[in-house]
Amino acid sequence: MKVYLDSSSFAKRFVEEDGSADVETVCSQASELGLSVIGIPEVGSALNRRKRERTLTGVQYRAAKQRLLDDVRDAVIINLTASVIGSAIHVLETSALRAMDALHVACALEWGADLFVSADDRQLKAARKAGLKTRQI
């Protein structure tokens, strides 16, 4: 099963919070893991924010960053192509989303994801409207 994780769900692999166990379960069932090229720096930004806010120690941050880089090596990275951007604009025209959320939906569509995973209600609704099977984490 081709599983696409948006940033909100992918981040749960690196910081223990509600939904982290569910993300691990979904990932263990995936034959392929898809991520948008924008998702990786978004997760890096979230990790850095937690380090600045001191909810992650330096040691925890470095371990989480290393796990992120390891996961990225095994994932399919979907780039921002003209087709993805056109699809994102269509998603924005049909759903009330932020641009980055629409790009995640568009990347999943472009890749042909079997399952779109997110923690964001509006993004999940837009993904379903676009024809994706979804799972909320």
C-alpha cells in the first residue's frame, strides 16, 4: 500500500504525541512511503521550534533529526512539478485550505497514493473530495 504522510502526521514519527503509535502502525503496513519535498523542511522546522522552546533537549533533537534523515532515504519524495502546482490550484479552488496543505494533497494525487494520512480535518476533507482515501491520525 502506497501511504502518503503530510507533515503533521510525519512529524509524529519523531516526537512522541497523540497519534504517534497510529503513524507507526500505518507505516509498518506501507509498501511505499510518500512525502512531499516541502514536508521534510516543515518537519525540520517543527523539531527546531521544539528545541528552541526547550520541549526537546539537544540530544533529543539530534536523534530526531537523524531519524528524519534516515526515513527520507527510504521514502519516495514527490517534487513540486507543474502538474502538482496545477493540481494544488484546483484543490484550492474547491476547498478552503492553506497553500501548503493543498500542495500535500496535490503531491499525494500526483503520486497515486492509496492512503493519505493527516491530523488536519480540513486537509482530510479536501483530500477525500479530490478522490483520496484518508486516515486521520
